[in-house]
Amino acid sequence: KESGLDRDASAGEAHQAVPREFFQADFKVEQHQMFRQPLQVSIDREEEFNTELIGHLDLIEVSLFEHIRRAQEDQLFESLVKLGEPIQTDLQATLGSVHSLRTQLRSVQRGQLQCGMAVGRLARRKQRVAELLHRLDYMTNVKQAQPSIEMMLQGKDYITALDLLESTTSAVETHLKGLVSIKHGSSRLSNLCSTFDRVVEADFVHHSAKAILVAVDGACASGTEASVGAVDVELHGSERLGRLCECLARRSLLGYSLSSTLRDVLLSQMKKALKSRVRALLEEAQQSQPQASATEEILAGSTGTAVAGSAEAVGGKDGATQPSEEAAAPSGDSAPSKPPASEKAGSGAAEIATALGQLSFEGFLVFWRLILQDCADTADRFRAYASLVHDAVAGKGEIEVCNDLLRLFEVVMNFLLQKVGVLLQARESVHASSEIADWPRFLALSHDSLNRIRALQDSCRQRLSPQTPYIGVDIRAGVRTILYAQTKSIIEDFNQKKLVHIQLVLEQERWERTDVPGEYRNILSQLIGRPQLYSKDEAMKPQGVDRYLHVEGYPFIAVPAALALVQVLNSYVKLCSDIDSLAAEIIQRMGNLLRLFNQKMHEYVFQGQAVRNKTLKKLTAANLALCSQCCGLVAQMLPGLQANLQTILQKEQPQQEQQQQQQQQQLATASTGTASRQLAASMVADLSKIASEYNDHRNALFDKLSDLLHDRFAFHAKKWLSAAHPELEADSLAWLFSEEPGAEGQEAQERLQPHEALNSLVEDITKMYRALFKTLTGDSVRRIFAKAFEDMASKFDQQLIQVAQEFSTPTPPYEDKLGFTLGDRFAQDVAFLRTELENLSGISTPIGRLFQDMLQHIQVRLPASDPLKALHPAMLSTLQRVGRLPEARTAAQEDG
């Protein structure tokens, strides 16, 4: 039993160990996994694979031998041999039965199914004959439809013709497809389709050009004043255009017609119409040059003329558009239209440029207004045209033509404004020399018209609402660039004139005080943005004169150059308010002017260029003081000017931000206005640096005044401290020994015998004080004298050291007794100076400090051991007792 189980296990071992894929009937050698791996792997594992396959073969052979042995033991093969004859007998009987059944089936088919098959064949023949008759009917209809379509095309019944054309084409493609006899008719039908497309496209282009370029009588005037977004203007042939658009949309040709054919025809006709319109306006302008007072009346009554002129340029005098040869026959079959008579006389561009250059500013303003009005009217008509096309094809074939319409709007208006820009460039040289006061009106007119055209473009985009967002360009950019360049040129010319004027004023300035005319109150108020003191009518009346120019409550003495600067700066501020788009350029040039003014003042006054130019004989303290007043005036004025400029910049900011937000929402692009405002704001902030430069210049002038005073002291001190004092009389110092205080003051004053150099020093200090006090404020005067006296005390100390070491004390006038020593004589000199200068009340504190410093230096520097140089304490106490020198506590109080 165990041996039988082992034989069964060995017989089934091959099925368990050998992979199943080898036993499948559809197994092929190339499907083995070995051929799916890299060749190098197969080579490396060759021996392993061979061993594995040999093992599989051995298992299969063993299993096969085991199955054969068991079949022999069970006598399987003898049993098969014994059953062979019965099986053959059964098979022969089966074959006989099958043969008899087939014979019976054939007899049944011949007897019973033959009639049915005949009926089927007849039914199929009938169907084929009916189909043939049906196709013959279709061929007849196709043949009869072609003349009908041609007749409808001649009658311009495009919708019916298209319906018949589509149904006929559908019949040919559906029911007559593959027929040889229909080839000729199909070819004629194809040609008829091409003819239909060409005729409809030509008619569409012709009526589109007429609708866009020619205004309906009375429609433009009302549409001009209407706000953007109102009801569309009326167009020529709007109903016919709708049908044409529907036909082209159903033929899938509308997009191509808009973007190619119509574009080319529009640009060509627009160029001719603009040239004719320009010539008509120039001829009218040359006949009557308008004056400034009549400009507004001409502008107000010129709308009708603009409409009529455009109609004549495109469609003739009667306003009806003549059939366009280019639109009716794009392929060039018809002859081109004859050029107008005006084009035959001379070169058109040169004539127009010459005529434009001969117009006055007011005449060109009227011309420019009409041209821009025509552009706006064209944009308005195109907006209405785009809405009409969009509504006509909505849901019929080509639905998404919005981007094609917006692109065509952009191309047409860009082309038109480009040609208008050429007209503007023709007057570039004339505009460069025009008056700056007239230019803001021209800019306002131009920007208002361009903004209206842009608003019409935005309104058109909103109405069409394309599924794919259309990001276009700013059609105003070309004209605005030309306006910017010409405005910048005018501003630069204005700036150069002002620079030359200021330089000429400074060259001729004599730095003498002048009265301030009353109208400068209003000028200064406008400059710093304060409410004007007088109305326009009051300002025209004489306002008298003022001694000072008051800035923020501070009075300043003015010179002619300062008044000229205030007037020039006010013209810059007014220009900045009028031409806010170039505020940065104007403010930058204003800053340059202020720096130039400060630089030239420094050269002419501080550096003495006015003396070298012989404008002034010499440079006096009064000249320096007036120059410092001018610096202080400008420095005090600049903060108010800054605030006024910031207010001017902020006035336009809300409107510009609103326009920028609309552009970001509609175009998804950022405006460049922000960068321009930031640049202007930085230029305004730079005025603070300019104010500090003026303050530095003013301080330098104060220091120079102090240096002048110090130089005069050094000149007199050299003689004072190097030459001996005059000899005293015998009884000249009797008052020193008087014991009665009070009555000796006048006597002492009369008997003080100072050094002869001190009279000139007192005279110079007094003149300087009176000259400065007439011009400067008390604080400024005290500041100048405080610095000068400080330097004088230091100089006195240095020279006193030299005197103590080198000065010889001759006898006489110096003796070793009270009142006669060098120190006592110096103390009397200081007392004399105090007596002479005590009336200068505005600088009493600096004077007191000066005398205290001098007395201290005398006490310290003169040696007490030298009886001829020492200062006696009794001398100081006596001078203080008689009131010729201040008490120590009084000086300390003054110092505090």
C-alpha cells in the first residue's frame, strides 16, 4: 500500500514542480520570462536556467514512465484494442443517419421555401426602384435650385438663398453622395457657394464700413453729448447688417471677415476720409482765423460741420455712401475709385503740414477739437456696430466673435489716432514756441477727448463680455506719448526762460532794500496755498506798497531778486496745477531753479562776484544782511510751498486711482500713474533739502558778518595793543581819589582818555549794529554779534599774551602808580568801550560778556609782578563804583 502511494506521488510531482505555463496549449518558447529580462542577466544565469530546465525534463520523463507503467498494469491498452470494432460500427450508423437527414432537408427547401425567396427578391427590387426615383427627384430639385439661388443673390435675399443653398448642399452630400452623374451639378453648387460667400462678404464689408465711418443725420450730435453707456447711436443699414452677420456666422466666415477683409477696407477708407476731413477743416480755418473770444462759439457750433464733413469724405455730399470698390470686389475685379480733386494738387502731406503750421493757436485748437470729436464719434459708432454684430450672431454658428470685434476696435482706433498723432507732430516746432498759458487748455481738451474714447472702448468690452478675457492695449498711448513729449518740450522752454530771467535779475541785483507791492500778498498766498486776500477784481486795483514781505507771520525785507523769485515760483505752481500729468517734471525744474538761485546768490554776494562784475563797488554788511534775509525768506516759504504742492498732487489722486482700478478690473494691468505720483512726491520731499541749503547759506552769511566785525577788531586791536597810550595830564585822574560817590560820573566820563584806536573801533561796531538792525531781526543781530564778540575776546586774549611778553612800557606814559600802569589803562579802555556802546540795547548781553572776558583776560595775562603792567584792584573797584564797569553780579545776571 505504501508503495502504491509513493507511485502516485511521483506521478503527480511533475504537475506540482514544473511551472504551469509549460502545460498550457498556447505556450510558446519566446513567451518565457527569460526573454523579458536583460541579456546580461540571462548570460550570467545561463547555468542556473539550464540546471532548472534539465530538472523539469527529468521530472516529466519520470512522471511519463510512471503513467505508462500504471496503464500497462491496468491493461488500458488491451481494453482500447478490444473496443475498436464496436466504436467503428456506431460511427458508421451515425453517418448514415446524418446523410438521410440532409437529403430530407434539401427536399423541404425546394418544395416550401422557393416561393418565399421569390417574394423577397421582388420586394428588394421594388425598394431599389423607389430609391432610384427618389434620387432622381433630388437631382431635379438640385438642378432647379441653382438658378433660384442665383436669382436670390441678385435680389440680395441672402437669408432665403442661404436656406436653399444649405438644403441643396445637404441633399447632395446625404442622398446623392457617390453618384457620377451629380459631379457636374455638385461642382456648380460648390462654385455657387463660393460666389455666395464672396458676395455676402463684400456686401457685409461695404455696409460695415458705411455704418462705422458715416454718421446718420442728427445722430452724432446727440450721441456726442450723451454719457458713455447710454443708448447706442443709430447706424446706417443696421437691419441689413444683422442679416449679413447671420449669413456669415452660419457660413463660419464672420471672424475672418472682421479680422481681415473689413479691417483692410476700413483702414484704407479711414485714411482717405481723414485726409479729406483735414483739408476741409484747414480750408475753413484759413478763410477765417478765430480769435480767442470767439473760440468757444465756434467749438459749440462745429458739431454739425464735423458730421457733414465725415459723411462727404466717405459717402459723398448727400450723406449716402457710394458702393466701395474695395468692399464689393476684394479680389480686385473692379476698377479703383478715382481720387478726389484735392489730392491732385501737390503733395498732400506737405500741404497739410504747411497749412497746420500756419494756423494760429486758437485756430488749431478749433481744428483739434473737431478732429478728436470725429475720432470719438467713430469710436461711438463702432461700439454700436459691435453690439449689433454680437446680438445678431448670438446662438447662430460663430458665437464667440467678441475678441475679433474688440481686436478690430483696437486696430481701427489705433490707426486713426496714429494718423491724428501725425497731425500733432506736424506742429511740434510751432508748439515749442507757444505760450505756456495757452497749453493747459489744449491738454485738457486732448485728455478729455482721449478719455472719452477710452471709456467707449471699455463700454464696448463690457457689453460684449467675451468668454475668454481679452487683454488689449491702451489706444490712447500713441497720442499721449506725443502730448507728453511736446508738453515736456514746452515746460523745458518755459524753464529755460525762467532760468535766464533769474540769472539776469541776479546779475543786475544791487542788494538794496525795496518796498513790496501789495499784489505780492496774493502772489505769496497762491504760492503757499493760503486763501487769497483779495478777489480778482480787487487785485486789479492798486494795493499800495509794504515795507516787509510777511511769510507765515514773519516779516522779511525784500530785494528785487527775491520778489522776482516769488513771482517765478508762483508761475511754476500754477503750471503744476494746470498740467498735473507732468507734475514731477515741473517740480524737478522748480527745485533746480531754487538751487541755481541759491548758488548764484552765493557766488555774487558771499564770494564777491558782484564786486568783480562791477555791479557793486564793494560788499557791505547791509548787502550781506539783505542776502541773508533773502535766504531766510525762501527757507521760510518752502514748507508752505511743499504743502501746497502735495495738495495739488492729491487733488488728482482719487480720480486717477478710480481709473486705475477700472483698468485693473477690465484689463488686469497696472497703471503707470502710481510711479509718476511717487516720483512727484519724492521731488516735493526734496524741497526740504533745498530749504536746509538755504538755511546753511544764511548761517554762512551770518558767520561772514561776524568775521567782518572780527576783522575790523583785529585791525584796530593791532594798533591798540602795539602802540602806547597817550600821556595823561597831571590832574586827569583826580576822580580816582574822590570819596564822594555819585557826582563824579560825568566828570569821569569827560576825563577818560582811551587809546586813540578805540574811537574807530566804536564807530565800526556802531555802524555794523545800525546797518544790521535795520535789516535783520534782533535774534539774528544778537547771534552775529555774540559770535563776533566771542572771537574778539579770544583774539584779545591771544594778543594780550604777546603784549605781556614783548610789549615795553615806556615812561611816560606808564608809571607804577594807580591809573598809570598798562593794566589800569586797558581797564579804562574797556570802561570807555562800555560807555560808548551801552546805548546799543539790542546787543547788551553780548557786549556785557565781551567786557567781562576782556577784564578777566587783563587780570590773568598781565603779570602782577611787573609794576608797570599790573592791574590794580582799586582801579576796577573805582570804575565799578562810578558806573563805568558793571558789577560782577550784574555781569553774571546778564550772562544768565
